[in-house]
Amino acid sequence: MKKVVVLSVLPLIVMARTVSFSEAISLATTNNKELLAKQRDIEVAQQMIKEPDAYKKGKLVFNENISRTNHAGYVFGMKLASREATFGDFGFSDFLGGIANVMNNSADFNTFKGMMTNPQTQKQMLATEPHDLNYPDARNNFETKLTYEVPLFTGYKLENAKTMAMLQLKAKEAKLSHDRKVLGLEVIKAYNGAATAKKFIALTKEAAKIAKRFKNTALDMYNKGITRMVDVNQAGMAEYSIKTKTKEAKTQFRLAIAYLKFLTDDKSITDVRGFINPKIPSKNLKTLQENAMVNRDDLRWMKKNVETMKTKIAYDSADEYPTVGAHVEYGTNDDRFTVNTNKDYYLVAVGLKKTLYNGELTKIAKQKAKIEHMKTLQYEEYMRDGIKLEVEKNFLDYKTQKKTLVEKKKTVKMAKSILDETEDIFKNNLQYRTNMMYLLLSLGKYMEAKADVITSSYKKSISAASLKLSIGNSL
């Protein structure tokens, strides 16, 4: 039976894991599903850089067209393409038949010559409809060809497209870096949330221990006839109430761990090592704002968007230039599939195209690109102002939280002193100047003061983390 219990508990022991903050950050940046999905944007951008060069390499296409027709024009064209056309295909049999008829009606060569030069006779012969040309037999045709088309000059459109793709890759890399840092803020909220919950658990256990001591003291004094039973009951109620707070703190701990598991995609995490206090560089507000202008990845992302839109002006101006392309074709035509070189052909062509007028669409597109560039530039300026404001807000909040924490720690010392003095008065029962109610009120004030310190420590850590992120630093 003992073996069964041990074996059932063993997986839980193996899966249990206590992580440090650095481990949690590493796990989140490596495993977080949202970041992994955003990484795909980088991969797409890398492929888009290759597209303009791929277009420059041209396109090689194989075509096999199989057809059957008795259309006079098509059949004659197919025979010409396969180099099979004969005079008979032109209907010469009917024409020669007309000449033979004239010869039969001529007594001698002079008569034949006269009849052949007679306009009426010529008109009659030329009016003959060639049967073989107009009513050919149905024909199968196999057209086999390879074509290669390549752009030689596109008005710098492909070059600008590649530049834009490279800028967007850098923009997406900067955005991903920013998102990684922002994820760090959520990790520290979950991590320190769990550490804070542990502090609350310890505080409630301490308070429950004190309340139990009060209860035992009151019970001892009641047995001696010094105090009343109501004091014992009040201490007991306080102990029970504090234990309820312990359960609530444990629930908050489990919620924080659950959020940390979600962020890191690691289901084995069960605890955190300790509270983390991000270190802030001791600099003035102006210096921090200047650092933010240099280090903020989201600002770098916006700068690359501005450069992209500037390049787009040139991209949309491509129709102002001519475009030049080459077309090379090699193939065969026959009444069956063949690679017969006697029936092959080739075609080499270079084409130049220049738009002379398109209703000013090129001018409109170029103007739209200029407007989009100005708009993005204005967004960059707006972002700069917003970053400065964000740094100032976080800086002032951090200073306030830091000062508040110092004051609240002083309050804890005073609350502890009052609690000790009130307990001493209760124990000695000096002239009945106090009772359990006052003692429990002092305990409540002490717990509240310590809880304020714990909460303030958490807020200070989040404020420090927010300030670090706002100046572009990683946690």
C-alpha cells in the first residue's frame, strides 16, 4: 500500500518546479505562444525580401497545347508552323486544272498565250475558289514550347520593393524586441504576484499565531478569574477570521502561478524563488527621457516605417520611367508530340513600354505616397512626445512608491510597538484599562500596516519595471 502511495505522489514531485525570475523571463521569451506567432511575421518578412530578386531572374514556362480543328485558317497556320505546307494546301490543284482546261481549248501555243493574257480569262481563273484551301481535312496539332521572360528595367520598382521589404524586416524585428520586453512586465506581475501572495500567507500565519497567543492568554486569565469569557471568544473569532485570510492569500498565489504558467507555457512551475526588485539607474528625468529616445524598440519600429513610406514614393513613381523586358521562345509544331528539330522554331524579342498618359494616376499615386510618408512622420513625432510623457509618469510614480514604502515601514514599527504595549497592559490588567477588543484592534492595525508594506513593495517593483521598460531597457 505504501509503495502505491509513493508511486502516485512521485509524478507530482518530479513535475514540481521552483523558478527564479531570470528563468521565468527566459522561459517566457522562448516558449510564449504569442511571441512565437509574432516570430512568423519575421519569417514572412525574410521571404518578402527575396521576391524582387526572384522577379529579376525571370520566368521559364513550359507549354503543351493540343488541339484538333478543320478551321481553314487554323489548319493552314498549323501546317505552316510545322513546316508542312505545300502548294496543294494553297488550292493549286484547282488553279492548275483551269490552266489545263485552257490548254485543251487552244489549237497552238499562240492561241494558249492569247487566252492566258485575256483579262476575262484571268478574271475567271482568279475567281476560282480553291477547295483544298477552303475545306481542309481536320488536323491534330501539338504545340510544344519553352518561354523565358525577364524584366530588364522596371523603373527601379523592383529595387525599391526590395528596399521596402528590408526596412519592414528591421521594423518587425524591432517590434518583436519591444513585445519581448513588454512581456517581461507581465512576467514580473505574475512572478512578484506569487511572491507577494507568499508574503501575505506568512503575514496571516503570523497574525493567526499572535491571535492564538492572545486566546491562550485570555483563557489563562479567565481561569484565574481576571478576565471575562467574551475576551476568549473574541480572540478565537479573530484566529478563525485570520485563517480565512490565509486561504484567500493561497488562492491568490495559485492564480499568480497559473498566470506565470500561461506566460511561460511551462506547466511544471509550482513556486517562485523570491521577490524581485528591478534596479533603476540613478539618473535625472531628462537623462532618462534621452535614453528612451535612443533605446526604445517601438520608436525604432516607427522610424523604419517612416523610411519605408519614404521609399514608397519612389516605388509609386516607377511609371515615370519606361519598362524594358525580354522574351525568348523555343518550340515545335507537329501533328503528333515530337522533338523534331526540322520543325522547331525560336523567337527572341525585346520590348519597351512607356506610359505616356494614364489620367495622372501616377501623379496621384505619388502624391498619396507623399501624404502617407508625412502622416507616418507625424505619428513618429507623436510617439516621441508620448514616450517622454510615459517616462515622466513612471519616474514620478516610482519616486512616490519609493517614498511611500519608506513611510509605511515606519508605520509598521509604530504599529508593532503599540501592539506590544497593548498586549502588556492586557496581560498585567492594570486597573482594567483595556480589554481584548482593544488588543485585537491593535493587532488589526499591525496587520494592516504590514499588509500595506507588502502591497507597496509590489507596487514599487511594478513601477520600477514600468520605468525600466519606458526607457527601453529589458527586465
